[in-house]
Amino acid sequence: MKKATIQLEALACPSCMQKIENAVKALEGIEKDTVKVLFNASKVKFDFNEEKISVEKVEKAITALGYEVIKTQVK
């Protein structure tokens, strides 16, 4: 398992958080219990199985919702 933090542009409303959280949780290879969207920091944190999904796929899912990904960190 790897941990990822994705920095987004500023989130405008709490419902944005819910949309992003649901989209990330819906992806295969994401550890659903670890998905956290930090509203004030505009970050998405989650653990994922790199054999099943790449961070790029998660970024694409977020940008498909209309949110801009600023940078991504994987540990």
C-alpha cells in the first residue's frame, strides 16, 4: 500500500468535498476507509494499491469532476 496526498485548487463548498470523496472511493484499488478530503487545506489523502491503480487515474477522476490538481505526493 502506498499513501498519496493530492493538492487541489481551493475548494468552494462542502458539497465539492463529498463529490471528490465519492469519486475517489469508487475507484478500484483505493483503500476506502482511508479517503479523506480536507476542505480547508484543499487536499485529498488516501491509501492505494499501486498494482491495481495509479495516482494518475485518481487525478483524472478528480479533474473529470472539474477540479484542478496542483500537485501530488506519494509515499
